[in-house]
Amino acid sequence: MTSPATAPAVVDAPTPRSDAPRATKPRSVRALPYLLVTPAVLALLVGLGYPLYWQVTNSFKEYGLAQQFGQAPEWVGLANYVELLTGSQFWAVLLKSVAFMAVTALVTMALGIGLALAMKAVNRWARLSLQVAMLLAWAMPIVAQMTVWNWLIDSRNGVLNYVLSLIPGVDMIGHNWLVNPWSFFAVASVIITWAAVPFVALSVYAGLTQVSGEVTEAAQLDGASGFQMLRRITLPIIRPILVILLLLQMIWDLRVYAQIELLQGFGAAGDKYDLLGTYIYGLGIGQGHFGVAAAAAMIVMVFTIGLSWFYVRELLKEDN
Amino acid sequence: MTRRHSLGRRIGSVAIFAVALLWAFPVYWMINSSFQSAPTISALEPTWLPFGGTWRNYSAVLDGSSGFGQAMRMSLMITALSLVVCIIFAFLGALAISRFKFRGRKSFVLAIIIVQMLPAEAMFIAQYKMIAGLNLLNTVIGISVIYIASVIPFTVWMLRGFVAGVPADLEEAAMVDGCTRFGAFMRVTFPLLAPGLVASGVYAFIQVWNEFALASVLLTSDASQTLPLWLRTFAEPSTLGMIEWGQVMAGSVLVAVPVIIFFLIVQNRMTSGLVGGAVKG
């Protein structure tokens, strides 16, 4: 799911091992854990396992005109992958998506860390007001975020154009922000950043509050400057959080679908405005090239799982 | 020296307050615009405060013809079904991994984590083909099957922490006092888990209630729209290119407010949860 709230919470209580089954336990007790996991496993197999299986196998099959008339899809080996990787369009969309991800994730991280550090340094009332504002932005459902921003940037009555036009010599009334592809992606990036910074800022701030006062005091006594303390002490201590947050942002920003889809609906349809998510959707459900779409989805999947691997390792450490 | 320090702090505080206003502005603007009449909202000069506003946008949205009520019913049915099934299944799974040591436990935990990393956006095509093959497009059951599978992993992971937090000794003590294993669980552990179940339930609720992307693929008919889909349709320009911004914003407020309230209930757990383990070591 797409909401930035999906960060898996790592609850730190260790797993109790006190009642490990002893050899003397009756068979029914030994079967119990398996019975308990069965419903969840079945649900996962139906909702995710089968689609995954379908996707892997169908990425090697051809869906053409004949299949629309009911013929079974033909096995074509790697042809779909070859078609994607030798054509220019997939590469163009992939590059655009990676660039979009890199810029959005880095800006989000930089703003989030900056605001978290600022929250530590300012008065209580200022900090509280920022926390409340961020929670509001973070809690907004994606579709509501998009309708509101679409209203803010509305060409005729939007507040953005009105405020910009207050600058002497600038007249933006009537300017449509969604026509030029660069401007379209900039708008998408700003909205996603606006919604994602709260998660980063509040998480980093929570991490900063756990940096013990003794350490910073000791450094101060040794004559460290503010910048030195930040670089040599604070940042290294919260590094694990920063790594997790950066990975999550990269994964989420690469997968972005809903925001792009909605912005296209509001103003600008066409492949010029596609990122990977909408591109795959168009290939598959739009044009019926299910085999090629499945292959494209597989490439994205392998890519994201590669990114996630480090994150999974961190989570597994928590389980032990 | 100290004076300059406190002056800097004061300037910083004002700057952060300004950032807070900027961040909250879109949310404020949504609420403000939702109270303005069509002529006020299409005036060249924006109206900055909602004084002298009107409830008419809200009555227009809540009126039967807008489709809001229908979408609300659909959202409620899908969310209720997904939530109940997900919480029961996830709870049983969480019990298994935090109370028992069994062959395959590690693989199950690993699967739970890896499944969360599958990009949902890359699975739509396959899920669409599966649900279409079962003739379940535009049905509550069809989309709920996928939602349940998508939310279970995180819910198991979250509940596992709560179950582990209730010491097994308590249960054993009750068993020594004559309870059966099941009785001990129901009387001792289960009540202690209530807050955890509520938190995970609220979390799952937000996920399902807000979901847009998969719904846009699986629920294509007008009659089966959920609230996010309804809002999308409602916010798109009419054939004449006109948008009733006041009504669109009133619709957005109605969609967003319940989520914001629920979100504020669980948010603390979401940030502190992620970070808690990371620094302590």
C-alpha cells in the first residue's frame, strides 16, 4: 500500500522463548502453532502468492491479438524482457523514475533532518506548532492531498498563482502548472515531499531525543563546536535511523503511483507524464500487453527488493 | 553571550513557527475553501478566512445525488470485512510466533517481512487478472481478499510485539491455579492485549480506508466506488472544464477528517515504534 504510514514498527520487546516445546508435550500442542499460522498463510497465498506466481510465469508469455479471442497465451521465454530492455521507452521511463526518486528522497531527507535538528534547538511552543502541522499533513489521505494541491495550483483561482503575482512584474494568473512535463514532475515531487517530510522529521526528532545528554555535555566540555558535535556525535548516533528512513523513502518514491495517476487525471494525460507505475498500468490494463507489463513489473520488483534487502536485514536483527 | 544565544533561539523559533504555518496551510486552505460559496471562491481575490461562510457545500455533498453516501457504504463494507478478517488471522499468527518455538517459525517471520517489501504497485496487473478471472471485479469480496493479504504482514509484526510484551509467566500462573491453557489465555492474556488490538485495528483501518491505487484498478464501475475513488471522480473537471471547488473541498474534508482523527490516536506508536529499537543498542 502506498501511504507513508506503512513503516513497519519495530517493537523492541524480545521474543520470549520460555515455553519452548519439550519432547514430552502431546502431539496436539505441537500442532498448535501450525494451526495458528494457517489462516494468515492461506490469506497471503491467495492475495499475494498466486498473483506473484501469475506475474512470474506470465512475464515469459505473449499476450497478443490471438489471446484476446480466447487462445491461451504462448510461452515466449525472455522475449518480453528483451523487448523492454532493447526498446528506448522503458529505459526512458526507468531513468525518469530513478531521477524522480533520487531528487524527491534526498530533498525529503534533507528537509526532514534539518527540521528535526531545528525542533531540538527552538522553544517549546514553536516545536509543538511544527509537530501539529506535520501530523496534519502526514495524516491526510492521498486523494485529499491531491485535490487540495490541485486547488492550490489551480490556474485561475489558485492561491499559488495569486501570491506569485503579488511580486511586482510577475503575472502568473492563468498559468497551468501541469502542462510542462518538468513542471508536472516538480509539482508531484513537492506534494510527495510535503506529505513525507513529517514522517522523517518526527522519526529523526524521536531519535535525537534518545541521544544521551551526558555524551553531548562531555563533548561540549572538550570544546567541540556546534557543527563538530553534529558531525562527530549526533549524526553517527542516529545513523541507523537515517539509513532506514532513506531506504524507505527511496522505495516509496520509486513506487509512486497514486499521485501521478491523480495528477494526470486532473490535468495532463499522456506518456510524457508517466513514471514506472502508470507506465506499467498503461501497458497492461490499458493496452492489454499483459506479458510485457508483467515483465516490466518484475524488473521493478527485483529493483525494489534489492533496495529493501538492507532494510529487511535491520528488521531481522530486531527479531533475534 | 547568553543574551545573543537566547536572541538566536527566539529568531529560530519564529522561523520554525513560520514553517509550521506553511506546512499546515494546504490543510487550512481545504477547510477554509469548503465554507465558501461559488461566487466567493471564483473571485480573483482569495478569501483568507472562512467568516460569513456557508454550509451549502457540505449539504450538496451529503445530498443523495453526489454519490457520497453510496461510496461511504462501499468503503464501510470493504473496510469492515478486511479489518475483521485481518485482525483475527494476524492475531493468531502473532500468537504463534511470539508464544511458540516451532520448526518453520523463522521462515514464517522472514516471509512476513519480505512480503511487505513486494511493491504493491508492481502487482496490480496480476491481481487484476486474478480477480477478473474469478468474476469478482467491482465486488466487496474481491478487493478485500487483496487488502487482507496486504495488511496482514504488518499487523502480525505489530501484534507480535504486543503479545511478547505480556509475560507468559502470567498465563502459567493461571494454569497452576487450575485454568486450562485456553482459559488462562482468555482470562489473563487477552484482556491485556486489548490496547494492542485497538492500535493494530486503527492502523489497518487507515490503510484500507485510504487505499486508492488498487481500488482504481479493481473497482471500475460507478456503483462500486469507494470514498477515495468517489473523491477523484468528484474532483475531476466536468465536460465544460468547470470544477465546483467549494464542494470538492467539502468532500475532501469529509474524507480526510475521520482519518486524521484515527491517525492522531496511533501516530505516536508509529514513529516511536520504528525508531525505538534503532538507537537503544
